Amino acid sequence: MKKLYLIVLLLITVYYSGFSQSAITDTASISTKSLIDAAVQKMTRELNLTSAQQTEIYNILQTRIEKENNFEFSYNSNDILSQLTAQQKTTYLQLLDIDAKASEATEIQREIMSYSTLNSGSVLTLSDAVHIKDVRLTKNNNPAGSHSENTNYSTFKRVSMRAWTDSGSPMFNRTVMRFILDEIPVGSQVTSAKLFLYSDPLETSSSSAEGNSQLSGSNAFYIESITEPWNDLTVTWNNQPLSTTDNRILVPASTSPTENIQIDLTAMVQTWVNTPNSNFGIKMFLQTETYYRARNYGSMEHENTAIRPRLVVNYSLPESNIEYTYDNSGNRTARQVVVIKNNALKSASVATNKEETENLAEPLPANGMI
């Protein structure tokens, strides 16, 4: 931390002094005099030190290095404070506090960049009932099945997009499905998102209502983004959530009774990652809801776990950064930090103006680690 702080300190000083930064690579190659000069110049600029104060503080820092083998510019020592006026002390202590937080933020930034580098090609696979919610919706015009429109079918073993009959009466199925994407940080770039649906290998008949049937025509189906909240334990045909035709996907007719398919949801998932509060999932229904035609795939409740739905998302983490604001004298007045914490992006800003207070979206740990 000390070494990193010195580098930051010297780079800031050199920047405002108009010197080149390209040659500065390590504090080991920087002389003690250069370090002390940089520290005194910074204090002079921020506190308007007199020549006498500059000389005294230079000697204090030099003595500290020679006798204590320790260079702590941010150390709140009485020997330095004794050289300052009351107003200078107040300003100095405020600046030390801000510099300490900035140094901590730099350590966090370094950890973030390391984490981002290691996970630049992250893959998230959703394949369990915690992360995927699917519910079959049913409308049955048979008087004996009229209750179906207000019944929740979250425990059925197949997701179904179907137009069929029940004892000669029309009946229809749709499916709603939602994906929990909390592990993907906001702002990540989704390079691909594929939904895998698997047919039941035991349903081999091309005329089965529980398989993939095209008795009366194409069984192509639509996938639309849902635009409002719904509950997987209470959703029914009659209270099914609204969806939008914007960017909807048309899945072509099935090619076999036992086909397995993958559907590209990249654009939808990217939208949900960018704005998590818009993630209400998808609705699937036949392009033509006229019997007899059907699409059926294993649901999250199917006893054969191998044919349950699966969403595979490839993504890269967002770039994190720290931004500083300076006044005309070169004093740091605020910082804006974007950090990854608990797999979510958090933004924290700190203002140095004494009328403002520290405003963190979430407290950072005392050790500066995430």
C-alpha cells in the first residue's frame, strides 16, 4: 500500500508540474530527494505553505526516512501539524482523509482489474429451478376443464405451446419462463445467450399432443419479451403477463418429433443485463393457434433432468474505473468509483467539500478488499 501510494502521489505531482510520466515505473528508481520534493510541492500547492514551512517540512520528512526508514506522507504526525496554521491543519486533515480513501480505492481498482482479466470470458449456465422458472398456461373450452384458465400449472413436466382439442372442445397451451441473471454484473457485454430445449425421447409419435406435431400445419412458435411482473406460483391463463412484439423471435417448425433445439436470446439477455428491472422473462406460444399442432419440451419439473431447459450465457465483465475531480489549484475535490462487489456493480462517490458528506452506495470494507 505504501509503495502504491507513493507512485500515485508522485504521478499526481508530476502531472501538475508539467513533467513527463513515461519514465516513472517504480519507486525503487526514484531518489529520496525526489519523493520528498514531490510531497512538499503537493503540500505547498494545497496549503499555500510559506518558504519557511516548506523547509521545515522537508527536513521533517528527510529525518523520518533516515531515522525511521519509513515514508508516510499521509501519516498524521504532530511534527508536521506543528508547522501548520489552524486553517492549514483543518484543510490538511481533510485532504489526508480523502487521499486515504483514494489510495484504498486504487487497491480495490487493482483487484477489480485482476478479477476482470481472469473472468473476461465468463460463462453462466442456468439449469436449475432456482434460476429458471417455467409455467404452462392452459385454456380449455371443455366445460369439464373450464377451471383451467384460472389454475396454476407450475408443476407440469413439459413446457407446451399447443392448440389441440379435449373431447372435441378446443384447448390451448402457452408457456412463460423467467431467468434469474443476478450473477451477471450490470453493464457486462453479452456475447451469446442460448436457450436449450429438449424433447422427451419417449414421445416419438408425430401425431402426439405431448410431442412435436404438425397435423394441421406449421407448429412454429413465437418468443416475446414479457413486460410486467408475474409469479410462477400464481400465474394462470387468465392473468398471464403482457408481452411485446418488439424484437420477438420466430422459432421455425419442428424437424422431428424428438428434436432438441437451441434458441438465440442474446439481444433479450443483453437488455435484461443492462436494465435488470426489465427482466420479466419470455412468453412462448404458437404462431398459429389452430388445432392440431403442438410443441413440447422438458420443463424444470421433468423427472428426466437431462431434458430440462438450460440457458448458457457467455459474457465479458464491464470495465471498472476510478475518476477524480480536481480544482484549478490541482487539489482533489471528488472521486467516482465503480466497483464490483458481491457480483454487482456499485457506484460510490466521495466529495472533499466540507459541506458535503461521504456518499457510498455500499460501505467498503476497512481492509480495502472486495
